[in-house]
Amino acid sequence: MRPVTNIATGLVIAFCALRLNGVDLLFDPVGWALCAAGLLSLRRPGDAFAVARAWALCMAPVSLVAVFAGGVRADEPIKHVIGIAVTVGGLITVWLIVDALMMRMRSHGDSSQIALLDVLRWAVAGLGGAGLLAKYGYGELPPVLLAG
């Protein structure tokens, strides 16, 4: 697979949920490992892809801890801390991946899709942050956003 395909597949696995009897069949650490593998193929010394890869590698064990924390009671503080770490870490990692892709596209003169990627990363960061705040009662999201 192409490196960008690995990254995209990894992000889908990390952020989507396919549940069967309450068990997520899309194992998030595998998704982050796929992202890291794709980013490894794209990196150059001192490149932004190396930073994004480091974040993706850090997200694999964080998401693994989140999988094991699934059995912890919902009112336990550690479950909230892990949930925040997974959400914020995932949003930062996506931001860094898209930023690295945008820098590489600029260096190759491909400016047609850079603006779209920039809008998408702001939308993901904004909606993800709003969703995190709404989850802990700091605001309400319209039902349309919750369904999407």
C-alpha cells in the first residue's frame, strides 16, 4: 500500500468504531501503528513527518490503555483522564499529520488541495474539541452533530 493509504486506513481504524456485543472490532492501536508505518515511509531527516510519527507511536500504547480501561466503572477519575488523553492526543496527531502533508504538498507546488486540507483539519480539531467539552458537560452539541 502507498504510505498515504496506510495513514488514511490507520486513521479510519483509530477513529471509527465497529461494535459487536459491545466490543470494538477496529483495534485502535493497530490503526495508530498503521499511521506510524505510513509516516515512516514519508519522512526525511528533520521532517515534520518524524514528529507526526512520534505522536502516532505514542498514541498506540495510550489507546491500548484505553482498551483495558473499558472495564473500569464510568465514574472513576482514571477513565476520564484516559478518555481525555486519547481524544486530545488523537486530535494533535491528526493535526500534525495533516500539517506535514500540507508542507510536503507545498514543497511540490501542489496548492490545489492544500486549502481543503486546512479547512478539514480545523473542522476535525474544532468538532473534536467541542465534542470533548460537551462530553463533560461544558456545552451542548446539536443533535445533527452528535449523529455525524
